[in-house]
Amino acid sequence: MMADMSTLVVMALPEESQGLIEQAGYDVVYCGVGKVNAAYALMHALGERPDISHIINIGSAGSSTFKTGATVAADRFVQRDMDATGIGFAHGQTPFCPHPITLEFSRFFNGLEHGVCGSGDSFLQGPPPIACDIIDMEAYALARVCYLKKLPFSCLKYITDGADGSAHLDWQENLSKAAQAFVQQLHRSA
């Protein structure tokens, strides 16, 4: 089944798709790791392709809530590393920013468990400092761009690790399983 060409898939690294997302007919942008890279890459892609009407973020994630090997979706997004509590702001709140701490989007991946995705510029190996079920490094930035641009945003994550002390080993070991799970879920949702 061929993908809708007005849909753009954004992923951090080619290792996460192993070429399978492109083979399934999707237009993929690899943004690199982290929130700044993610926001820049998506803004650049939107400037080049004004016909894009739906952004799907796909990638690996950690979780102490969902089991390793689970494919889950996120419909709410927070910045787990935004900490201006020292000057009176709530954890996760960008100082002087009028936008909500938690960005929410309509569900796209029905039939999957959904959670709150906490993005930050650290490979978390312990409990998150803000309530979230899914730990990644890019989704919040992509969600913020879509929120500001009023674009539909969907997020599909494969839990590669428990966001704990062995996360770096588990992540590497589970990447090929993640790519296969992504393609299966995209076919179900198309």
C-alpha cells in the first residue's frame, strides 16, 4: 500500500527505519538527535514542501510504563528537561511562553496504547523529572512546530528499552525489530 504523499515521516536516525519506511512508500526526513535538530529539520522540510498536511514522528523510545518491544503512540507531549523552577516556573514550562506545558493532538494510531511523551536532550537512564510514559529526544520539538503551524501531528514509538541503566545496550539490540513494527503499524493505519 502506497503512502499519502502529503504525509511526512520524521525520524531521528536512518538506523531506526533501516530503509523499510521508504520502501513502504513514505517520504522520510531524518532530523538527527535532539530537539534543536528536530525543529530545524521539520521547519526546513515544511519550507520546501508546502503541500505537507500531516506529520508523523516515528522512532525508538524508552519507557518504564510500557514493556520493551511494545509499539505505542503518543498524543500528549512535554519537555522533560525544561527546568526553570528556580525562577518560579513549573517543571516543563518554557519561561514567558504562552503555550501550554502539555501539547495535545488527536489520536491517529487507534488500537494502540497511548501515553505522554517526554522529550529532552539527554539519553535518560532513570526516572523522568516530569510525569511521562514515553522517553525520547525529538517528539516535543516536532509537536511544538506542528502546534504552531496548526498541522496534524501523530507519534509512533517502539519501546526499545526501559529508560534505565541498560538502556544503551537494549536500544541498539532492538532497532531492527522497531523498523519492522513501524511498517506493520503504518500499513494498518493507512
